[in-house]
Amino acid sequence: MRKAFMCSLCRNGILGGALYLEPEAVTYKTGKLTVDPKYRNLVLPMKEIREITWKWILFPVATLHMENGEEYTFLIFNKGRFEKYFQEYRGA
């Protein structure tokens, strides 16, 4: 089942949007036309996420480290709920 989170992608600024967590992938979506098309519907397959690390800078900040070396940083406004379902889906 898909879970939705308010978030911002930290890439060339703070880009507001939504993060969708599913057993197969984490997907960032935004409708902002000023955002590079590559990031408007960014799908990060769960099997390609090596790890997730957290830090706190006024809000919870998650960095998804991919198997290919890419890193994607997000402000996620409900860390506890995100972590719960991320761990559940990773184990699925």
C-alpha cells in the first residue's frame, strides 16, 4: 500500500513536493515547472537503495544512498511514520 509524505528534495535549492513510499520504490513528485524534468517524477527503486541516513536541521533530513553512488536528500516532515513504513517495506 502506498504511503504519502510531505517533503522537499534538497537539490539546487529546496524543492517542495510529495514523497510516495511503496514496497517497490520511493517516488518524489512535484508539479513545479521550474524543477529539472529529471526530478519531477523521481523513482528510486527500493532494491537500489543501499541505506538511509538521518540528521536534524530544523526538520528531519533523510539522505537515500543508492547502489550506484547517487545520493538524494529530502526534508521529510513525519520521520517516525516514514521510518516505520520504510523498514516494513524493505523487509517485504
